[in-house]
Amino acid sequence: MLRVTAASLCASCQVMRVLLPPSASLTSAATPHGKREENQQTVDSLYELSVDIRKIRKLRGWVLSESPAYVCETADLLRDMGADAAAIAHILETHPEAVLCRPEDVAAQRDLWESVCPNRRALMGIVEKFPASFFTVSHHGNQRANILYLQSLRLNKKIISKLMASAPQSFSRPVESNQEVIHTLRETYLDLGGDEGNLRVWLQKLLSQNPYILLRPAEAWRDSLGFLRERGFSTEELLSLVSSLRASISELKPDAMQQALAYVQGALSCSEDELKQIVIRCPAVLYYTLPTLAGRFQGLMDAGVRTEQVRESPNVLELTTQIVLYRIQKLASYGYDVRSGSLDVIVGTKKDFETSYAKLNLRQQRPLFNPVAPLRTVEE
């Protein structure tokens, strides 16, 4: 009888997993005094879905003691949305709290999410990746109001669904909070000379690059921009910084920016105007901590780089000391001495650097059109 049962379970689950049977798990999970007894029906239902009970016990053991639990109903809903057995098991292992949601609440949540997803396949992709976001059903009214508000701004559905998945907290709070932040963003963009016709595109870029932007208080934007305005940055320069830093500018604090700017100005021995140009070329100096900036600058000095070179190529401060040393040594193997040239050759992404040193390497090789030509030397 047991063999028949085991065989039928394997056939229905379509996945092979090493699991303890429910009876054995109860013996091995003898709970200490004071802990609640597990809901045996929940354990059995999860086991039949090939869910790793041991994993849940380790990470979310309290879920197994809750009642009522809707394991079969939740699995049926996911199955109707297109999830296969493996996906259902993965979702319930990752977020077992899902089985505590009432089926009617999950169904309402499914309908709500479908309003911002192109199809159920796309929705299932989100549920598998962000199950906790999908099964946040306690603020359904706020979620609906926030979706309707963002849709009224004509934001792309893909952007809205990404926000819901990555930052569900911003949809759980009252819509008035998000309206205030969006209003501040709009005012900021227009005050800095932005075009009303491009506002929607600008907002979508900000929201897609940092889904948590709506969680930042509106005052944070005003404080950050107010500080930079006091430092002499023009309207055009501020718009450039906002576009470069995107939503990160709302996370910057005036005191931290003041320390970073003071350090950079002192280390590079530059004037106020030169400092502004450095910030515009390398906005990252505004959000690096003082120890990070000091460590990277000292690493450059230890490598033999001159202050004037850093001033001319401030983006080098975006690289860790380890990366800088590796790239300097890599270029040295091709005969290029960074200390006597421009640092622009080592800045940028890994792909940018590979392109730069590949060009330098080609200069050391014979031209393909003249195989008998002598090798070009570094001095040439």
C-alpha cells in the first residue's frame, strides 16, 4: 500500500525531491517545551505537493502551526494561473505564508495584478520571483488606489508591475503619500527646466531605475537639491545631476555631501568651479562615504598616479583600488604607463576597459596588410 502511494505521488508531482514522510518528520521535529504543535493537515498537504517541509521548519516553522491554512486552495489558484508542480512547490517553500491567505483574497489579488500584467504568463513570472509581494493581501484597497493613480499618470504597465513586485510597501500605504512624492518630483523636474512633454518618460526612468523612490519622503528631495543649489550649481547643472544620479539623489544627506565635497576639494586642490565640474563628471562622489573616497584616492596615490590626473579624470574614483591596480598592471603588460598618460583609458565598465586595452594591444602587433613590417615600439 505504501509503495503504491509513493508511486502515485511521484507521478503527480513531476519532480524528484528527497523528502521525509510526514510521520518521520514529526518524530525528527520534536519541538521543545512551549512551542506550538504543528497542523498535521498542513504538513501532509505540503508533502503531497513535494514541498520541502524541512526547509519550511527551518525558516518559517511557525507557519506549520497556524490554522486555518489553505494549502490545496492556494495550489489550485496557482495551477489555474499556469504554474506547474515544480513552480508551486518553489513558491510555497520560498513564501509558505501564502497558505495562510484566504482563497478569496488571493483571487482578488490575482485580478488586481492582472490589470498591470500583459498576460498570466508574465504574472506567474513575477509570482515565482516575488511571491511575498504577490501574497501581500492585507492592504488590497491601498494597492488598488495606488495602481489607479499611477495608471492615471499614463505610466507603462511594465513599470507599475515592476514597482509592485520590487517595492510592495509603496503600494500598501495610502495613495496620498505617493501623490505627494510624485508631485514633488514633477515640481523638481519642471523647476530645473525640464519639458512637460518629457515628464512621463523622465518619471518612468526614475521609477524603473530605483523602485524604492516612492518610499523616500518628499522633503528628502527638497533638502538634497536645496543643498546643491546653495553650493552654486545652476539649474541646468542640477537637472544634469538629477538625471545622472536618478532616484539616488533623494537618498543623499546634506551633511554627508558636505563632507564628501570638502574632502574632494582638499585632496585634489581645486577651486569651487573646478569642484563643480568634477561633481558633474563624476556624480558618484556625492554618495560615497568619506572612508571610501579617502581609501580610493590613497590607493591611486600609492600606485603612482598624480593628483592632476585624478582631477582630469575624476571618474577613476568610481573604481575600487583592486580594480585600478589590476587595470594598471594589465596596461603595463602592453607597454602603456598610466602614470605618464591619461587615466581615461582605465575608467568605465569592464567592457569599456577591455576595448581600450585591446586597441593598445593591436598597436604592438604587425599590420595585417604588411606582414614584413617591423613591430611598432612604445616610443613610436
